[in-house]
Amino acid sequence: MDALNMPADATALTHIDANAARNPSHPAILFYDQVVTYGELVAASRRMARALMNRGVKPGDHVCLLAPNSPHYYVAYLATLRCGATFFPINTELSVEELAYIIANSRPALMLTAETLRAKVEAARAAGVHVGADLSLETLKAEADAQPVEGPFPIRGPADVAVVIHTSGTTAQPKGVVATDRMEVLSASALQERWAITPGDISVCALPLSYTFGLFSASFVALSAGATILLFPKFNPVRVLEGIVRHRATYMVGVPTMYAMMLEHVRQTDRRYDLASMRMMAASGAPITPQTKEDFHAALDVRLRDYYALSECTPIFSFDLSTEQGIPPLGSVGTLVPGAEVKIIDDQGQPAAPGVAGELLVRSERLMPGYYEDPERTAAAFDGAWFRTRDFAYSDADGHYFIVGRDRDQVISGGHKIASTEVESLIARLPQVAQVAVVGAPHEVLGEQVKAVIVLKPGQQLTADAVTGFCEQHLATYKIPRQVEFRADLPISPAGKVLKRQLI
């Protein structure tokens, strides 16, 4: 349903419940050999909501969940919403210290935890964090199984806060990104239209459900469209490729690291997978090099597409499968998605000339109202109604947008601003290179100098001199890496992003 025809009172439950009423036997989730239909998903969430309410959860409360990917994750999410409460998913791979911070920040009325992760919560409690009431997800499910399916349940409204997801915090303490019901519905509608998603689609979700990318982009968008989710407990390139073939999945969203690992698996094993059912595979969350896209297409016969979204506002730019516009230019993240406005400004805050990169600002009906109980960082992130993305971008004459780097991914050397992605894209063209990350290393005179950290393909050899010599042929002098380091792997966050702070 498009935004123009959307009921004014639509909530995050509206379309999922309608799909269950319309076609209760249609598969909502595929997980291992388990099939959960829409009728079963909604009924289970109603029973769990009743169990939560019996435990004292009421409208306005916060329910935290620390658990791995499973169908129960979606049940707990929808059940929390039915109680009129807000869902706070927590990344399972956080340290006890990070977990303690988020629990303290969230102030949950109930802390739900998978039995296998209870020790982490107990460690946080021992560290002095007030956890409050806590319960294993398994116990709650057993209690829910004994509950009636029907309500009554509290009435939600579009302005209610559906989800608060804490960012991975690569540069500071995690920030809670607030998403209202209206934001969730409008954002899902925009992506459904752009990507032409129908109930016949099968979305591959191998992302953690504790992140916006997994819970919203790969899951909620599909569920609210009546499509099916092919869910994996975690990302494994072999299992994902085999699952796509077995279930004839139709689309996937992921971070570039996932596609690079799929590509490397195919290269190393020379195995072939029939991915003819996949009408799109899309990457976001980090830049993907043109070389990786070309190599992926050659090896797997599927084009990787870029799109651009933030946890704070999704989507902003995307390819458009609903029209006959064709494939955006190489390196573009697509065109502006209706419902959002952007402006690109220079260092003086003035509009950047066409084709000239500048800081990207966005305002949108899908933009978060602010960070959860964090007025200081909210104020720093906004310029009036405009959200400062901290990304640098430019557009071409046809309205295609290109992301050229983030300010934290910039190297400022001797006054020169260097986009890390530019240097990374070049080095990735070397046939020996599997992965590369470029950071700014401290320098007494220049402030920073360019440092490249490289992971080689198995059995390959490469010298630092060869890397710098190659860069000298293609880059301005000040962009050439002055430090080249080879590692067995790059540090990756649970969200699939390179932890650049660990490379400096």
C-alpha cells in the first residue's frame, strides 16, 4: 500500500495483521526446516502479548530482547507492540560492559534473554546495573502457549515509539535510534514501491535482527508486504547460497562484506550456484567497490545494487525496480526516494555546485524525531529540520547520487581531505587483494597520513612497494598510502562493518 492510500491510523501491526487475515496459510518465515505461516505468526504474537501483559508490561513500557535470530524474535517484537510497549533489541555479541550500558540506558520493564545468554545479563547485574525484571525467552514462550489468542489489547497509535535500536557505536557510546510506528510504515511502503515487493517474494535475512538492517530492511519490509522471510541464524556464505537455491529466494539485502565472502567462496571452491530466482541483491551500510560488483556479476550472474539509507532515516537513495529506468551508473546509490529531501553543502554551509561533493543533509517524513533520551547528540545531529548524515555526496545531471565518503572515513593530511573509499576502490582493483580498508594514521607534521590495511587472497603475495607504485599511477601524491599493512583479516562489527578505529 503506498503512502497516499495508507490509513492515517496505520501502525507497525496494521499490514502484518491484514496479511494474516487475508492469507493465513501463506509462509511468513522459513527457518531451517520450519515454516511459520502468517496466521501462526500473528496468533503466536497475540498469545505472547497476553503473557507479557500478565507479567505487568503496559503501554509506554520498554521490553529489551537479547537473543539470536529465530522466528521467536519476530513473535517477541510483535507481541511487545501489541502491549503498547516499545521494543529494544540488543546485539548478542556485545561485551558485558557494552550490554550494561544499553540496559541501563533502556530501563526495561522486562529484560527478555535467550537461555544461552543469561550469563551475560547476570554479569551486567553483578557489575551494578539495575536490570529489573528479567525472564528467559523460552519461559515466556511456554507461558504464551497457554494463553488465549484474542485480546483485548491496548490500542497503538502512529506516533507511538515502536523500536529503539542502539547503533553499533564505532566512534562513541551507542546511540538509541528512535523509530515511531508511522516511520516504520512509511519507510516500508517506500521500499516496497521502489523494489516492487509482492507477496510472492522471498527475502533473504542473514543479518542480525538486533540491527535496523536486519529487523527492518530485510524483515519488516517483507512482512508488511505479505512476502516471506528466509531467515538464517547468522551469516554463512555457503549456507546462504545453498538456501537461496533451495528455496528460490528472490531478493537479498546485506552489507558489502557478505557479498565479498560469497564471491571469495565461489572463487576458492569453483562451485556454481543457480541464482536465477534472485531479481535483486542490494548492498548498503558501507561502500562497495566497483571491482567487487563487477567480479560478483561475473562469478554469480547477479548484479549487486547499491542503495543508501541510515538507521535514522530509511530509505534516502535507491535504485528503482518499479520503473524502466535501467541500472544506475556505476558507483551510484540511485535516485532520491519520494518523501525525502536532500541538500549538499560545502565547507561554508553553502549549496555545493552540481557534480561537486559536499556534506549531505536530509529531511524527511521518515526521519527519526531524535536519539533516545540524548538531547545533546540529537542537537548536534540536526541543523533545524535537516539531519546531518556525516556523509559526503554529489549528484550528476540526471539526479543520480554518489556517496564519496564519511567524515570519520576521511583522511585529512596536510590540509587535504581524502575520501577513504576512493583509495580503497583503487587498491581493490589489484588482483591479489581480497579486502582493503583505508584510515588516517597520526603524523607529527601532516596531522594524518594515508594508511592502507590489506587482506590478500589465499596464496597471493604483494609488497607494500607494489601497492604504493600502483597508487602512484592513479592518485594525486597526497592520496598515496604512506603506510601499508598486511593482515590475515579485518576486524568486523556484528553489523558487518569494518571497525576502522582498530586499524589506526
